[in-house]
Amino acid sequence: MYDNVLVLGSVKVGRNTWIGPGCILDGSGGDLQIGDWCSISAGVQIYTHHTVNRSISLGRDPIDYAPTWIGNGVYIGPNSVVQMGVTIGDRAIIGANSLVNRDIPTGAKAFGCPARLQRPSTSK
């Protein structure tokens, strides 16, 4: 993990996981878990909370919290954002500049804004 990675709250990182420069690992809203043998590329942001409802209600509504889990052997491309409450399954690949706002299954490839699952190639 680079010395300019921002780590807040409850963050657990597995063995042999690489976390690139400029990342934000925000476990301030609950449990953020990252598995073994992951590559979290430069500029990735992973959250366990958001303040949307608090902001638009002018402070009447609370901050929303949910745990976020990243499985084993996951690759997350540069400058991607993983929103609160998301689970990314083992060996999943997230493309660069993706917004992950829903669960990604084990072994899946997803990219885009928002991230969409990519179908496996059927070429022979």
C-alpha cells in the first residue's frame, strides 16, 4: 500500500493484496473487506457510506451506511469507484474508470459507468 492511500474507519485487507497510489478506502460507514491477492489500481475509491439523502434533506435524514466486500483475486482498474453495500465476487475484473453500484458475481468482467457485466466471448 502506498503512503498516500487514505484509509478511514474499519478496513480489512487480505494477504498479498496490492493497493496503488491515491486510493481511498473508506470504511467509516461500516465494514470494508478486501480479500487476498487483489490488485486495487491507482485512484480507486471504495466506500461504505454516502451522504446523498442527508444533503438533499438539508440534514434531516441520516447518512446511509452499508458494508462493502471485495473477494479474493479481484482486479479493480484505475480510477474506478465502488459504492457502499456492493459485493464483488472472487476473481472478478473491473475495468478502468468504472462506477460499481451493484454486486458483481464471481469470475465476472464488468466495466463502464455504471459498470455492466460483459458476456464471455463465444469465438472459437
